[in-house]
Amino acid sequence: MALITEQKKGIFKIDFSSIVQKSLIDSIKLLNPFAVCKNPILFVIECCLILMIILSIKPNIFGETALTKEINIAISLILLLTILFSNLAESLARNYTKAQADSLRIVHGDIEVKRVLENGLIEYVFTSQLNKNDIIKVQEGDFIPIDGEVIEGVASVDESAITGESSTVLKEPGTDISSSVTGGTRILTDWLLIKITSEQGKTYLDQMISIAEDVERHKTPNEISLNTLLIASTISFLLVVITIPVVMNYLSIKVETTFLIALLICLIPTTIGGLITPIRISGFDRINKLNILAMSEKSLEIAGDLNMLYLDKTGTITFGNRMATEFIPLGTHSLNDVAKAAYICSYYDQTPEGKSIIALARRYGIELDIKEIKGIPHEFTAHTRMSGIDLENGDILRKGASDAIKKYVLNKGGKVWQNTDQLVENIAIQGGTPLLISKNNEVIGLIHLKDIVKASIKDRFKELRNLGIKTIMCTGDNNLTAKVITREAGIDEYIAQAKPQDKIALIRDNQSKGMMVAMIGDGTNDAPALAQADIGLAMNTGTVAAKEASNLIDLDSNPTKIIDIIKIGRQLLATRGALTTFSITNDISKYIAILPSIFTLKELNILNIMHLQSSTSAVLSALTFNAIIIPLMTPIALNGISVKDQEPGVILLRNIVIFGLGGLILPFIGIKAIDFVLGRLL
Amino acid sequence: MLEAFLFIILLLTITLPVSYLIGKYISIHFDNEKNKRLSKIELFFEKIEQPIFKVCNIDPDKQMSGKEYFLSLFLSNMVISGIAFLCLYFQNVLPFKGNVNYQLELPLILHILSSLITNTCQTHHIPELHLTHLSNYFIMPLLMFYSSASGIATGLAAMRGAVLSKLGNAYADVIKSMTRILMPFSLITSIIFAGLGMPNTFKPSIEYTSLENVKQKIITGPIAAFEAIKLFGENGLSCFNSNSAHPFENPTYLTNFLELVCILIVPIALIFTLGFWLKNLKQSIIILCVLISVLVFEFTTVSYFELKGNPFINKITEQSSPNWIGKETRLGIVGSSIFGAAVSNVSGSSNSSLDSFYPLVNLFGLFNLSNQSIFGVQGFGLVFTINFILYTAFFIGLMLGKTPELFGKKIEKNEIILSSILLLLNPALVFIGIITTLILYPDNSNNFYNHVHYFTRIFYEFASGAASNGSGLEGLSDNNTYWNLSLAIVMFIARYGAMAAMIFLGYSFANKSSLPLTVITFRTDTILFGFIFLFMSFISTILIYIPFLALGPLIEILMYR
């Protein structure tokens, strides 16, 4: 059954009604005992169901009973519903996530592609036949079938299927950022030769889909420990229910087998047992909705525990390049002169810095005719560390690193103004990079180049601090620059002049102190650190190496999304915890409802607090409540409880009041209400 | 009631400061930080211990793994039991027989051994009749010292693992528990007790001629010394069958009071040690507040109902006299009631007949024995307390949306499995015991009340065995093959199963690095935590045991109305 419908070409919408339909069918399929035994709680309910069916056929098989077949059948039905409800919750969560993945997979499915052979010929093969390191050719209008790296050609690619953003991305070989392509995206113009970088079936999308689909293999660590605890409590309640009839029998009090089964069902944590898988799946669903691919099931839970965040500076905190922010004239020269000289100097400079200088000059009102700039341009080299132009009118303009220009001018017997050194130093103190501009044999002014911190990043880092996470910036820059950026971006600490191996050593050092460390990066040089960190969040614009080393990939390349990841991780855990608490406090009320029906002793009449209409009605009401609470709690499980960054004590108190106290009171009202209706029917 | 309140206040004002000091003392002496500066007392004890370590070829600084620690403790326990077994089996052949000439049957020997080496000290035998002086005054104290020291070692190792990230050395811990805790404190206490009138002699008996001109013998022995280890080690085995009700063992109101102090000191001190090791005394105070308030609640309620007396008898006699049945007049209602209420919490020693109390004491008793953390048995009770802290932390962590942590260490699958074993061991053993007994040996009377009371007794017997407590409701005539063997097995599995789980739990935590405190860490030393801890501890016991508490003591209480 198709869970998605195609609205326009390439745009799919999730079809909710077919999801519900398919989930209903799935939940019946999941009744298969072999499928159920993976969840111990549901397995116990299913065993009880089989017992109840036997009792419905032969009510007296475990001794004389006052209960009629009809009541046993009713109880069997309620048990069946209990299992169906939990199956439904699970199927809903799974099918919804699958539908989302499917919409990506359709575009990513088995299509014909052009494989380039070694002799340069092209053969048509299916995507599934491709191997790692094969080279394929994709042309205008084609889907890129699988993740890879561009080795030839330039093309604009529509990545909206993955990122959700409509603007196209230019892909070309040789650069870190734009040479990697993701399976499922579409080429809009031109062509590319792509080298396949991932094994078949191991693309990011496949990984994500497998996490959503394969429930058992991808249990998260906390889920495993909670599951262990739930199994332990189930065992203890089994012991209780086995011992009760022996003691009752000895005291010559009649006890109905049906009631004991009902007691067991009410005591074992059915609510959380039924919802534990949907909670996880919907957590992953929420993270996928954020356009983040989770590569490992642990990553989400770990995110909730983070203590430390390492960030790469360039491209993460600041825009990739430095920008000119100020011209400073020296000596008798006017600002206009300097700006003009800078403009001319940079006209043939294609670097982003050069472009930013022109942009700044234009803001100063400098607009030059191309005719004025005739001459021989000199490109920047590592040796001269300056660039410039020899104009036709004889002027020689140069801009470059301060010491290089100074040396150049002095060598020519020129003049350096007295306050130059002072101004150069001032800029350096502010974390900027000073460039000097010289005209002929005189230094005429300075350009202030500066790292620009991305807007709004400061507020987001403040939020991180509230979440208890320390942010640390890693940069290859010098101390001064790092310090200024740290202050501007509101980062807690910085590490300057860091080499890739320093980053790993630092992360390892902190991990050994028990810290949970996240690393955000995009370059190949970040890859080892991304792999070492507990959470490596790679930007989609990053290199293939960086993405492969990470366990989370942000398709939108927005580093501050780590906050959302952390919140979703915490929400996942908190939802599970809240529903567990609810499930356990429910037990107390259910005990109070059922025990008087089992202990039919006049001495123990005092235990009958709820005064339900009859024993049978009490048992049926408690069981019915037990069953319908699962679908009632499913929306909470699927949407998650709200997580605010408050004091832990406040959050705890709120959750205890809502789910603990609520779990204690709700069954009282619910069971009493059901009993009110049932008592009349019986 | 005024007497009860004064008694409790005085008890706490004396116990708490002493426990605080001893807790600090333990925290210093059992923290095997290398390179630390030793105080004069430590140097003094080292001088005593060095030769022992040398003879036994022990390197006290060698850190053990969980497996090594457990096996060392377990095997040394078994070796001591083996020696004791030979001495008990051949007690008629061996010297120092005193007045006794009794061949112990195999099941009884197994029960005595299992009972003593597990620090349970459930007594199915009658010491005066069944044990020679060698057995009674040498073998029994040997087992009592060793089992108590093993208990302290287990508790300290588990706590050290969870807090200080190391497990320590089993042999060193056991020997140090004896040389630094049990021996010196027992020595001081026995001198005080002897001063307060307890006999302390190796003379087996005093012969005298009574006024009717009949020659009589009064059995004596090193009672003051015996009493000290019985109370300090939370053992509860005495050299007389009537335990602390015997005038030699508990001659006055004052000794009764002091005996209670002795019982409570070490368990409370260990919780203070937790705080010292965590460098957070507030944590200890919060936990102690919870545990002590439960204790005080039980003390006062039991005293109240004993002072009120038996409603049936009072109705018939048209008087309101307190419930004196099974109590010693010299110890008084309050002294007996509080001791009776404390029995199931810490030690198995008793100064009155629990069976004749208002059944409320059984309700409390069964709750305490099932919970095991309201101080509980030497060392183990501490770990059960930590276990409930673990559960509380687990749920709090989940509710806050963080991986749960105990004292800054992550709680993961492994720890949950081990703590679940700790939680399941008791009900599994008790329920299997109840089922087997009720099927094999049901009570034959026709009276419903007798049935109920018989069930309560069986429940109590197994609960006390599984909790290594040793108190009993008596009246089961339990010195027979079935009771001896079944309880020997229950006590053995309960003790060593729990011991293994505790040590591995400690080891599992020891291998984890502790996480730093951050603004989003929920602190476990707050009042809110105390309340959740109380709730968790209460609920995890009640949910499992309520049907049986209702069918036993609750019916009895309601029948009284």
C-alpha cells in the first residue's frame, strides 16, 4: 500500500488515511506469537490471552468457578484489545516514519544509471548493481542515485528532496564543500561524473530507513535498561500471582483463576510496555523532520546527555571568509584615496577577501570605470604575500600582509608613517587581520579584515549554556583572533592554533573525565575528531569523509540545530520516564480496585475503598481501563511531553505531579466510571 | 507514651553523634588512598595488621576485580564454615565440653552454619542444651565476627566502587573490619556491659543449694563479651535460648537501652561514611532523615499499641492494662516495644516474644524484612539503601530526560540487571519457601485464626532468613529436618546471591568515570529527592508484598478490632 501520494513531480505527501489503514492491518499481523515474544510484557499478555481463551471454552478446567463463559470471553476480548492497541501504536509510529523515508526512497529507488567504463564507454545499469568506486555519469534531469563525489563537470543540483530548501546548489570537483552529492537529489543543468563513495545499501537514507524499520536491533541504551527493569518487575508480579492461590487455597478462600490473570495483567507495566517502541520511533521521526539524518540509534539519547560542544570556527561560527570592514588612511592621505586604491588593487582579486574589499569600497561611494583600471595585475603568491596592479599611468599599487608591504616599501627606499605599527597592532588586538596598501613607494593606508560571526548565533549559544553545555571553539587562528570571536559569539572557551590531532586529544581527554562531547565540523580535517566525539554532527555541505565519520548529519548545515537535537533527545527520554512513572503509579490504584474482588474476606472488607458494584464488574472495569489507557496515552508517546529548559527540580516536580499523581488518580476516576456503566449491564 | 518519646529522643541523641564519629572513622580508615598521611591511630592499627597480612601473604593495596573480590570473600567464608563444621560435628570428642553432651544432627549443623556464616543467626537450636562450651563460646563468636566483617566488607566494597571508583581488597577489608571496627568496639562495649552487671567468666556454671535444699546449677559464661559482638555485629545469636530477655544478657533497663544503641550504631555510621566519601554530608543526612523517620514511626506506633494493651483482654477485665504478655517487667513495655520494633530492622536479637505482640509489629516486621534497606543487616542494608537510591535516581533521570546517574555515574543495563537481582532475590526465595511449606506442611487445625497466624509465622521465618535478619515468631517448632534444611538453603542463596550482585554492582560502577555536576544535574541531596526515595523504597516493597501482608498480619490486626 502506498503511504505517500505524488502531488507534483518529485514532491510527495504523506497519506495519513492509508497509514492508519496499514497500521490496523499490521497490528493484527503483530499478534503472531513469534513477533510478540520480542516484547516480554506483550508476550505475558498474549500467554494470558491464550489461557483466557481456554477458560472461555472450558471454564471449569482449573476447578469450579462461578464465572460464566461470557465473562471469560469478555476478558479475552479485552486482553486482545490491549495487545492490539499497543501494536497499533507501534505500527502507527513505524508506518509514519516509513512513509517519510519512502518519499525519499522513491526518488532514490532502483533507476537506470549510466556507468562509465574504464575505456570511457558508457553502459546502462541499475542502481542496485553499482559498487563503491564506480564512476557514473548523470545529466540534466537525472536523479543522483547514490551518494558520491564529483570528479568532473559542473552542475546545479536540486537538493530540496533532502534539505527542503528550494535554492539550487552548485556542484563541482575539487572543493571540500561542493564536491559531495547525496543520493536522491536531482541535477537541474549540465552534467557530472560521480564516483560512488558508499556501499550499496549503506547510503545515509538507507541507514535512516533501517533505524526506523528494524525495531529490535536498534534499541537505545536507556531503553534497554528500562526494559530490563520492566522484565524484572514482570517476574516479581508473576511470582506474586503464583503464590496468591497457594496461600488462598490454604486459607480455604475460593479464588477465581480469571481474577488472578486479571490481577497479573493489571500489575505488569502494560502501558509503558506497549508504548516503549513507539516512543523511540517517534523520537527518530522528529529528528528526521528536522532534516537531520541519524546514523546510529544511540546518537539521539546521547544528545540529551551532552556536557560539551566543540565547534570548528570557520564555516560553523563565522562565515567561511574574512571580510573587509574598515579602511584607515595614513599620514596625509584621505579615506577616499585609500578606498580607491584598495578598490583598484582588488579589482582582479577573485578571492572572497578581495570581493569584500570592493564591496566595502562601494559602500564608501567609490565607483570606478573599468577603463581607469588598466594595467598588469600581480596575483597573490605565498612568497610575496601581496597582490596588486601596475597601472598604465605608472602607479604601482600593492596590498598585502603588513610586514611584507613594509619590507617592500622600505626596500624601495620609501616611507612608512610613524603610527603604522601602532594601527596594525590595534587591529590585531581586535582579532582582525590588518592589510597594508602601498602606492608607489609609500604606505597609504590599512584595510581591516575581520571574521564575521553568523547572526543570531550568540542567542543560540546562550541557550546551550542554559542546557548545561559548555561550548568550545577550535581554530587554527592565533590567540587574539580566537579570543575576539569567542567573545563576539558568546562561546565559553577557545582553543587557538589547534591542529587536528590536538582536537582528538582534547576530546579524548574530556571523555576520560566522563564528559559527553559533541563535535560539529565539516572539513576532512575534522573527521577524526567527529569520529572520536560521542556525537559528531557533520554539515551536509561538508566533505564525504566528515559525513562518514559522524553519527548525525545536518542536511541544512546549520550548526545551531544541535540545540534542537539535544531537546529532542531529552524529550525522548523524558517521555519514556513519564509514561513509566504513570504506568507504575497506575498499579497502586489497580491493586486497590482488584484486590477486594480476590480477597473475599469479611475481615479484609476495609481494603474495599472504591466500592465497585461487584467483583466481576471490578475486574472487568480495571482491565478495560488498562486497555483503553494505551490508546489514550499514544498521542503523548508519539508527540513527546513538553521539555522546557527549567531547573531540574522544577521539571521533575511538574512531571511527578502530572504523571505520578495523575497516574494515581486517573485510574480511580476511570475505573469507577467504567464500573458505573458495566455494573448496570451485567 | 511520654516514656516512649523520651526513650526515642534519648536513643537518637546518643546514637547519632556516636554514629557520626564512627562513620567518619570508617571513612578515613577504609579509604585505601595510597600516599595519604596516616594518623596515629591508623599507624597503631597497621602495626597490628602487618603481621596478619604477612602471615596470610596478603597485599592489602592490591585492587581486586569484582570476581576476585567475591570469590575471595565467598571462599574464605566457606573455609571458615568448613572448620566450624568439623568442630560442631565432633563437639563431643573435642575438649571444653562444659555440661553438654549432645551429638548434633547434620541438618541442624547445616542450619547453624548457614545461619551464622550468613550473619542471619536464626536459632533453631538451643545453645544451652545443644552446644558445648567450645562450640558456643569459640566457634559461634568466630563465625559471628567473620560473617559480620564479611558483611561490612561487602557493603564498603560496593559503596567504594560506586563512590570512590575502586573496589579494594577483600582480605584487607575483612581483616580491617575486624581489627578496626568489631574488635575495639566490642572490647569497649563488653567492658561497659560487664560493669553493668553481665557475667563474664569461663566458669561453665555456678552451683548452689536453694532454700528448699535442692542443688541447682546456673549456667554462666563470657556473656558480656558475647553480647558485644552479638549486638555490634548485628548477629543476634546469644549464648542463651531466651536471647536478650535473659537476665544475664540484659540485666537492667539501662543495658537494654545500651543494647539498642549498639545495634543501631554501625548501620547508621555506614550511611554517614557514604556522605564522607561523597564529600557531601547532606546526602547522608537526607537519607538518614528518611530512614530514621520510618524507624521512629514504627517505634512510636508499636509502643502505642503495646501500651494500649490487648483489646480483648481489656474488654473482659474492664481495665486498660498494657500488653505484658511475653515481656520482661524489668525492661518495661516501652523498652520491650522499641526493641521489638527494631528487631526486624537491624539485628535478630530480641528481648521479648514477638509472637505475643499486637500483630502490627509483624506487619512492620515483614515490611522491614522485605524492604531490607531500613538499616538492614550489617553492610548489606547499606547496599540495599544505595540500591533504592539507584532506583530513585533512575526514575528521576528518565523523567528529566537524561541518562540516569548515581553519584555522577551512569546507570546502564548492567547495573539495572544487578540491582534487579537484588530486588528479586528476596521475593523469589520467600515465595518459593511459602509455597513449598504450605503444600508440604499445612497447619492442621480447623481454626481460621490459627491458619492465618501459621501463614504469618512461615512468611516471617522465610523473610527473616532471606533478609539475613534471624528474628522469628517462634512457635513453629522449627528444629526439624525440613525447616533446618529449607532455611539453610534460603539463607545461603539470599546471602551469597546478594553478596555477588552487590560486589559486581560496585565493580560495575567502579569502572565508570564520574560525570561532572552541571546546572542540569538533579542533585540527590535535596528534600525532594528524600521524598521520592521514600516513595520508591516504599512502593517497590508494597507492590510485591501487599497481598501477603494483607493475608497475614493485616487480617490479624483487623480481627483484633
